[in-house]
Amino acid sequence: MKLKEILYNFFPMRKSIYLAGWQVRLNGDQQCENFVATQITTKETAKSIYVAMELVYKNGVLVKAFEYEEGEKQERDLHPDEVGFPMPVYEPNRILKLVEKPKGRHQLGGELPHDVQFPENNCVVPFQYLGFINNNDPQFHWLPFKVHLMCPIYLNIDVVYLDYNDSQHPKLLNREEIENTGTSYDDLNQHSEIVFEALNFDFVQGLEFADNGNAGIPSWIQHPTIPTCPISGKRMKFLCQFSGGVRVKRTNVVPKNENYRRYFEELDFWGGGYLYVFFEPTSKVACYFIQNT
């Protein structure tokens, strides 16, 4: 018997992996796999954020789990179907924080570029241009091109799927669903125009989530929602999330109710929420949705 085999038998391998968040059943189903792949991170990150989880493996199978909340560690009671969960092989993700920079690679808000078009649609309110994520940033080398972000954020949307095979003129995949979606903003119609100021920024690595925007790992307000691409069937990769924070550059909206004025003066997602964007690079499909408290 080789020395390596002897050591393995007498000193079985123990290893920990870390997840950002703990809202998952570790039973190996698709939801579990999606969560682990998206939320797996480093020990340093897990111990710096508000909630995280440590999974302890022995000989490649799960034997214990610990939950962290504000640095406090408590053992998690594992369900019978969680014991023995195989150790995942995903690379740890890192938090990328939005940092405003005048010459940053990425942009939030701004004018719709002259060579970019909104998807064809007949929604009750229009799409808004939300900026772009540039694939010339090495941290986004997995993107096939610069992704121009656009979404009808004033609709009461569930999820919006855009096909970017024509990167300058994406196609609305769930068009019927979105066209049948209403709005809570009675001051808006199909001719409403809301254009935001442009803010240039970079994403920089950090150990805690930023309030204004993140990439790398999503920070969830509600339950984790990791979409599957409607074309390829693959798990979609987290691209970015934003909480707003740029002023409106111009609009033709005149609110009748003063309580709604702030929604037409600054980029906002349903009153302090986040817009989440996922992207599947092989099918070139993006998914947009909003969570708030």
C-alpha cells in the first residue's frame, strides 16, 4: 500500500467550503446546485458578511454545517437527506463592489446609444435604458460582448428575459407575459420618457456588499432566485445588481400625486429594492427581476 493511501485511511480528509447565505436545502437538487454554484465564496468573505454558511466535509461528503450571523457561529441541524451531500467543485466567487469612477469601464444610466434599440414590444409603459457592463473588464471576460442593460422597471414585472443574439437590438422572449403586465404608476403611458444621468464606475473586490451595487455574488433581499435560461436550460450566471442612485436627466412625466414624484426624479426599484441581472453566455440570454422588502 502506498504511503498516500495509508495516510488517507488513517487521517481522512476534512475540508470546509463557504457559502454566502444559508437559505438552501443541501439535498443535491437543481435549486441546491444553483445556489451553491452562485453563492460559494471564500472563508474571509463568509466571515465578513451578515449571513453565511460553512460546510464541513469528510472524505468528500458533508458531515456538518455551521451558520454564521454577524460573525456568530452556530451548528446547523442537518436533515437526513443533507448528510452525505457531495463536495461541490465550483470555484469560489468574490464580492465585486460598485465604485464610482469618472473613467470607469461600466455605466449606470445614460442615454440610449444611437446604435442600440429597445426590444419590440407593446407594453403599457416603455423600457428604460440602465447602462452597460463592459466585457473589456477582465472580471467579465466570460461575457461575449458589452451588455446594454434595459428593463421596463415601472411595470409590475416578475421576470424579464431578453435574447441578446443581436446585442444591439435584443428580443423580448416572454413578450406576451410582459405585454400583459400592468403598472402601479398611473402617471405613465407608452409615450412616457425617463432618461437617467450617466454614472461611470468600476467593480472592485471587497469582503462586504456595497449598498449601491454589486457583482460576483448576489446579496438577496428576499429568497434566492437563480434563474434557468429558457433557451439553453442552463443555470444563468449572476451579472450584477443595482439599487439605483442616479438622478433623472430628463422626463416628460408630470405626477398628479406628489408621493410618486421621487420615482421620476431618481433611479429606484420599487421603493428601495434591487434590480438583479443574470446572463447565460452560450445562449446570450439575460434575465431581469426586482426584489424589495
